[in-house]
Amino acid sequence: MQTIRFETERNDFYKVLKQRVDEYFRQTGKSRFANGSTLVKGLVFGSLILASYTLILLHPFPLWTLLPLAFVFGVASLLMAINIGHDAAHQVLFKSRLGNEIVHGVSFALLGVSAYLWQMRHTKSHHIFPNVNGCDIDIDENPFIRLSPNQPWRKQFRFQHLYAPIAYIFVALYTIVYQDFAYLFKRRIANLTNITHPPYQYVVFGLCKAFYFVAILAVPIWILPLPWWQVVLGYLAMKAVASLVFVFLLIGTHFSAVTEFPAVAADGSVGHSWAIHNLVTACDWSPHSRIAHFFVGGVNAHASHHLFPRISHAHYRAIARIIEDTAKEFDVRYNHLTLPGIVYSHFQFLRKMGRRPAGVESRW
């Protein structure tokens, strides 16, 4: 496999940026870990998860309320993973490594997703080479949607901006029932090679999957006065809603009309320094919004997360302002839109990627 490298920093942008972020912590006396507001969010989302699940099983209300309660459970579980589990995966929720691992595992178990495999893909692939084809697992080539100008083109991609929302409905289910199992036994994924897992991780994987399907499907089928197929349909509807929420909050932060997809040169260079690469391949949306910050745990301040992954999202609103000011000072591009803007930009990107470019190989 070709060795990928970043260019040497051509100015002091990242040096100055890091100094200013360090100064923010010195002046405020805050630590890089999560603060009380993050834990409050965990309690809020945790309470919604527990309350909605309990009300579904007890069903004290008319049966038609079960589906809205399922939606609450699904979205609250997603937001718990985004806000709390994500910080824990980066070891910045608590100072305790064990505490982070427990919270990370539990929050992802509620989604039915392997916390261990997700962390491996996220921190060892996506964060290393974002938007680099063949090195970022999040843009692995697939037959449904073309997510990089450096990937082969297929005729069906002409319509991907139209059928993408249908494909996005199945993102969560695909991860739970297929992708996790496939990745568990793969020995090479994107930039990761010779992959091996500790034996106990296979046991944890099986136990977590069993817990999820028992708690989310078997128990409701057993308890609720509904035919099993109605419970299954409700589950599928819940995962569809959660998938769409996840996709539209997150996908435009990398896959948009304003982000870059650097091609690897013959000498292995991606053409940017590490810091500039992480800026131009990301796009923030409403990074200063308190409401967005509360619900999406810093997903909206994506440049902050990629430049400072060892800092909790609790500080991203402040860091995003520092990034914006420093980028202006050094004449460095900083991508930021609104939420509607980033969704629109994503579909612009899909349409552009659906056009057959000159010189690009065509595949069915």
C-alpha cells in the first residue's frame, strides 16, 4: 500500500491556532474533558430513552402512541451516542479510560452498533485521512452512491441525488445487520491492514448484538398486544427515522459541494498540511448555535472536532470562533453553512458526482 503523507506546514496557521486554543483553556481554567452541561445532556437523553422504552412496554396510552414513542426512543438513543458516546470514544468524556469505555459501549449498544468496530473505523481510518479515497473508510466505494470524485462512475449514479434519501433510510439497519458482521471478519479495510481483534471482543460483539435484539424486538413482541409483524414494522420505521436524522445532521459535514477530496499524488502527498487538509475536507453548520450544540454534540462544529479530537465537544463553540478568526487572519478557507444550507449543498454534491466526468472509468 502506498504511503500517504501530508505537506509541511507552509505558515504558522496551526501553530497559532493551537496556541490560541491552549490560551482559551488557561484563561477559562477549564479542562479539555466534558463539563457539567454534557452530563446534563446525558441525563436528558438517558431519561427519554428509559421513559419511552418503559411506556412502550407498559402501554398505558392508546396503542397508536407506541410508534411516536418508538421514534423518541430511536432518536434519543442516536443523540446519546452522538453527544456522549462520541466523546467517550475519543477518551474525552471522563479522565477515566474505563469510564469512557463503559459509556461508549453502552451508548452504542442501544443503537445495535458495535462500539469497538465503530471506534476502530472512526479513530484509526476516518480521522487519519478524511475524504481520501481508499484511506477513509467512510468513503469506501459502493455500488449505490458515489461519494468521491476519485471513485469510478457507474450509470446508476446519474440519479443518485434522487434515490439517495431512499438509500439513507436503511443506513442504520445496514450497519446493524450487515456491516458490523462484515467488518468483524475483514482483515483489510481502507487504510487498515492485517486487522486482528482480541478474542474477548468477539464475545462482547455477540453479547451486545443479542442484548439489542432481545431488548428491542423479542421483549416487545412478547409483551405488547400486537402481532409480531406490527412490532417489526414499528422497529423498521423507528430505524428509518433515526437513519434520516443521522444522515442529514452529519453527511454534509464531509460530503458537500464546498469540501475537497484530495487525490494522492505519485509521491504519496495529498497536497495539504495536516491542519489545512482537515479544514478543507470538513464543513461546519451553525457552529455557534447553542441549540445545535445541545442536540448534536459538536457534529455541527466538525472542523473543531477534526483539528482537536482530544477535546470534548463541550468546548467546540468557543474553538469554532477561534478557528474562524485565525483562518481569516491567515487567509485559509473555513467552510461553514446553515443546516438547510449544508443539506442543499450535499444534494448539489450528489448531483455533481452523478455526472460522468471525462477520463473516469465507468463500471456497472
